[in-house]
Amino acid sequence: MIEQLIERTNTTEFYQNGYLHLTGAKGQLDIFKTMEFDFVVEEEDNFGKKHNVECWRLIAHKIIDFKGIFADQYLPYIKLKILTDHPLLWSYNKAQLQCELIRFPENPSEFMGDLFFEYEKITGNWIPLHKNFWAINGHYKQNGKRNLSILKPLKESVERVCGKHGVEFKVKKETDGYDKGYTNRPNAKLLIFGNEDVCPNDFSLGQPYIIADEFMASRK
């Protein structure tokens, strides 16, 4: 019934007058666990009277992560959608590259700025730059090189910025599939609480989301 819940939240009537409220959650965040989220889905008429009130239980099986679910309200992000291709899923279904940067950039501020805009363009701000690049004025500056790990979809962008700033970029190892260990989750899916009338789902403006292997829903 997850399709029915998704369809309900994407109707024109719900977008104009609907509300989505989390009323409870239970379970444990773990790769083998299931979490349950209880929601009230309702609409209001022009006089503020509630109607079409439904109670739903959303089940995330083999949950990996979630964010923003405990917000006071979701507006304007009330349109549910399940995605299988999204930057938030790259950690689980794309190869990981162990890289080496040789030579410290002459203008580190410009170097980081160029990287920031590349990350924003490629990942829609879903993967923050500081997840991969940090403390560049520490070990990197002192030693003139550093090792880092990036996701394969970022390779061309990082390599291009490095070339612009005279930094040699080398891929030392590529890890994918079972070799990735617990981060190998090819069945991972993203349930996003979005609203593409406001912001595309592939760009982050703080939309709530849940990542899990499987999603189910039932009316209570």
C-alpha cells in the first residue's frame, strides 16, 4: 500500500490543503532492523475543518539512515517519492575511490571554492564538501600531499579542479561490490519527502528523507 500513500500525498488537493504529521516512531537504526513511523494524513477545508483524515504506518525495512523526520512540520515537503538513483544513495551503490593528491595548491581558498561549486553541481548539495576535504592547512599543507576517499561519480570533477590548481590527482584503489563491506547496499532506496514544485529532489534544501532497502505502508 506504499503506492497508495505516495499517490495520496501527490494529489493536487493534498498539496493545496493537506498536512502530514508524525505521531510516533519505534525501532532501531541498524542495517538489519526495521523502523516504523506513524503518520496522520489529513486535509482542511476553507473553514479549517479537517476531513479525509487517515492514520498510516510507514515501515522501513533494513533501514540505513533518516533525517528531518522529527520536524514540527514538513511543509512544503509533503510529496512522497521513492528514488533508486540519487546522490544520497551513492555511498551504497557506487564505487569508492582511494585517491592521493600531490602538491599543495598555491591558492587553497580558491581551490576549495572551486571544489565546493563542483560538489554542488554534481551532488545537488546532498554530499557536503567537508565530508571529503577537511584540515587542508594541517597535514596536507605540511606534507604536500594527502590521501582521501571519494565516490566515483565525483572523480571527474575533483580531477578537473586539481588540474586547474596544479595538484596531481591519482586513484590508488577502487572498491566496489562486496569489497565495500557493510556499505555495499545495492538494494538501497530513498524515500524523500519532497516537492518538486519548490525544489527538485536532486537538490538539497533540507527535505526529510529515509534510506532503507524496502518500504511498506498500511492504513491503521
